[in-house]
Amino acid sequence: MAFAAVIDDTQYLEGLYFMSSTDSTIIAGETTNINIKLFQDMGSYENPFTGSVTAIISDSNGNQTIYPVSGNYTISNVTIDTPGDYSLNIVASYPNYGLAVGTLNVVNAVANVSGSLVINSKNTLSIKVTDSDGSPLVRKSITVDGSTVGTTTQSLTTLNDGTISLQMTPSSYGTVNIIHAGHVIGTIPVVPAYTQNARIGGTTEDNVSLSVEIAKSGWTEGTSNVMLTRDDQFSDALAAVPLSKKLNAPILMTDSSALDERVLAGLRQLSARNVYIIGGTAAISQSIQDSLSSMGFNVTRIAGAQRYDTAAMISSVVGVDNTYTIYLANGYGIPDAIAVSAFAAEQGSPILLTEQAQLPASTIQALTDLGADNIVLLGGEAVISSEVENELGIKYSVKRWGGYDRYDTQSTIFRNLLNTENP
């Protein structure tokens, strides 16, 4: 109980105390009752005051509001909108005399939200409503106004721990207000399903400079491993993405015949020690390899006679990590391989290449060596024929992620990757 000292030594009414902490601390905007007990003798609860009184509540500027007090010493229908400390003066009515003073603490309600609202998605959020000191507010009526974001307004009641559970599907951007007692006590912004990061290499002029900028953005000095591919064809680079993840190695690109000076500067900036050349000497010349070796780099070439063979050799280094799934793309179907490459790298799944109507021997051997269970064909029958699909179906579980064009195929790939953990 909160004790309030007497400030006037007149007879009869000398002091008061609040019946509970919720009587001395009230929430801004709420209409509430304040229960007090009055007594005659300072410091003694054995001699209660029984006369009639009037309550006067004063703010720090001296503005006063007078309230009647019922016979059981309840001050009814008190509403204070502005947080702060207020003086409660209890004045005895004639024929009694005296004055007792207490302090009312008016605090804000606060809504603590876990999570955010994603546009066009069904969101479930938990909200905890407390006072400004962190104490939970129990059985309070809360309004969640979703009208500005294209959804409904909800009326909820806090549980015994001060929490409410909210489900909302906003259809437009904006801010949802959480309201209690006419006060906005919290907000929830509606955010995009994804956040676009800053553009990497926005001013670059070619693939070489773009690859260097990506390496600078994603890797720091002290990166041990770097991969090197040709800058004018991408089958080797795409097949190498899972190996890039495994080795934590950025992929740099260079002209096939001579090492680009920007690439050499990038290697030195990263303090790279090991360079993995992807592709044969037609892709990255022997003179580039010799030049890197003479500079002190440890150089390893992963190469086959054709792009299919190179992809197969890369897969032998990558292996199959848990998923036992292989992604199979047309050797010239670059958009399909691009769409799956980052996900395959994260899964630890190799990317192999095929011709449209025939499986290359190196691809067939790689599938056997890897012990694959599942094969996902990327693209429709125009890029990987039904004959190839049927041949693979004899030994493996085969799925096709394809559409009527490269854009539809990309959409199909993303839907499958985002809706299933393992294809």
C-alpha cells in the first residue's frame, strides 16, 4: 500500500493510503476508479476517518479537476490523458476538517511487437502490452487498426500475461496502429516479402569487373581460395557455383588468353593463395596458369574435354551433401542453370550438364560415381528431351521443373525450391 503524508496539521482528517498499486498507478487514457482509505491519526491505521470528502487532482501546472468521492472512498470515473505525476488532495467536508495528500503516477501503455507484417502474406504476431515500467497489463481491450493497409480492424483482449495473438493479411503498405484507451501505444509496419540490397557493380562495364566487385562485396582479405573462369561463356562458372560454396571461393572471370590486370589486383586484394582454374586451356590458357604459378599461387585446374566433362569433374569434387539430388541442365541452357545455382550450392547438390537429346558419357559416369538418388531436370522438353528423361527414369527418381519458356521455367524452379526442402 502506498502511504501519503499529511501536509496540514488540522484536526480529524490526517492521511490516506491507496488500497493497491493499481490505484496509485493508472494508465493514460483509461477511465478507472481509485480506491483509498482515510484515517485520522498520522501513521495509525486503527482510527479511520468516516466523514465525507472531495477529491482534487492537480497536474504539475496547477490545473485542477474535482471528483466526488463515494461513501466507501472510491473516486470514480477518473480519466487522465497525459502521463506524469499528479497530486491527489482529499479535502474533508464540514463539519469535519483536514487535508490528506497522495501522488498518482500516470503511465503510458506500451505494445511490444515480435515480428513484422509481410505484405500479401498471412502473418501471426505476438504482442505484449505493458505499462512503461514493463509490468503486464491484464485483461485490457486493445484495438489493432488495419484499415490503412487493406485489412480489418480487430478488437482483442490481453491475457493474464499481457499478451495478445494477432493474425493479419495486409494487402497494401502502410502502418498498423495498436490502440488502447484512445492512445496509439505501438505500430507495426507492413514490409515487403524481401528487401533488395544495394546494387553490386552498378557501374561495371563487363563481366570481368563485375566478378571482381562481387568478390569484394562477398569476401574479405584473407580469402584463401579463388576460382577462375572465362568471361565470355558461363557454363563452367555455373557448374562451379556449388564448388564455390564448398571452398568459400569467389568466382573471378578473365579473358581466355591473358590474365586481366583487374583480376590480378583482385587476387592480391583478397590475399588469395589457391587458384582453381575451371575449364581446359581453350577456356583459360596455359599461359595464364603458368603466370599465376610463377607469382606464387597454388594453381589447380579442373577441366574436361568439353563443358559436360568439366561439369562432371567439378561434381566429383563437390560430392553430394545429404540430399542425394543432382540438378541437370542443358549445356547451353544458361538461364535454367542460373536459376538453380545458388540453391544447389546451399544444398550441396552438384549441377551436371547434358545435350538436348543425349546424355554425355561423362554425365552418365558422374551420376553413377555420385550415387545420386534424385535427378531434377531443369527446363522443358525443348532443352532436355523426353528420351533423356525416360533413360534416366530407369535408374533414378526423376522430376522435371520446366515451363513453356525460360521465364516460366525459372518461376517453376523457384516455386519448387521455396516450397520443398528436398526436391
